[in-house]
Amino acid sequence: MSDPPNDVEAGAVEAVTALVHAYAELLDAGDLGGVARLFDRAVWRSPQHPEGLRGVQAVRRVYDGVRLYDGSPRTKHMISNLVVEVDDGAGQASSRCSFTVLHAVEVGPARPILSGRYHDTFARDAGDGTAVDRAAWHFTGRTTLVDLVGDVSGHFLRDPPFPSREPAE
């Protein structure tokens, strides 16, 4: 059994969790520029960009294909099974979680259109070594792994930014 987290480690877990959730909140609100700014110091990877994208402008272009309805993509990104690991001495952290995207344009039930996993890395900004506030941590990497794809035609203006997967036999 591991030791309970100390205050600094607990603060780091809280800050990293907030960053992971901020992505979902910004995207669901249609703030695509805000989404890209989360990754201003990160390498952003996806099935279409395995080599990684760097910089706000490069990441922002990925989201140009998201269809907005009066400023909203009409989605709800559900984050689950979030695991955060902190290396306090190195000022680094990593997380992994599952996501499911629900989409609803017309009156009726929201439908799941996409599911997968995010594998993220983070760093703490230099300071006194005890900074635990959200501003002290930032993304250094995100890898999006797509596991299930439904009908995404109402979510993207063009072909989705990931390959469709053949069903397993």
C-alpha cells in the first residue's frame, strides 16, 4: 500500500485534473482557441498526427473542422477513469483517462459518437518548488487514441481528423 499523498502532491493531482477537465469544458463551449492555448507548450499527437504538432496555431488548425452550431459544437466530452501520477521531485506528472463524446443537434437523445483515451504529460513551472495552484502546471504532451467511432458527420465539417477503424472480426 502506498503512502497517502502529501499536500503538494495532492495539489498537483488537483491541478492536473483541472487541466484535463478544462479541455473538455472549453471544447464543449466552442472555445477552440482556448483549447489550442492549453497546448501552447506541448506536443499534441493524434492518429493523423503521430509525429506531433507544436504551437497554438498548429493545434488550432486541427479544430477548424469542428462544426459549430451558433458557436457550440453541441457536444459533451465525458472524462472517466482518470489516473494521475506525480513525480513531485522532477516537477512532472502524467495522466491517462477515457473519453466519450456525446452529440445532440436536434431535439432528442444525445448519442455517443466517439470514444477513446487521452495520455497526457505535464510540467510544473519553476518556482519555490511548492507551487500547487493551477497556473503552476501546464500540458507538455497529449496523445489521443481513438477506440470507437460512431456517426461523426454532424460533428465535423469534413472527414474526421482520424482514420475510421474496421470492426474486429
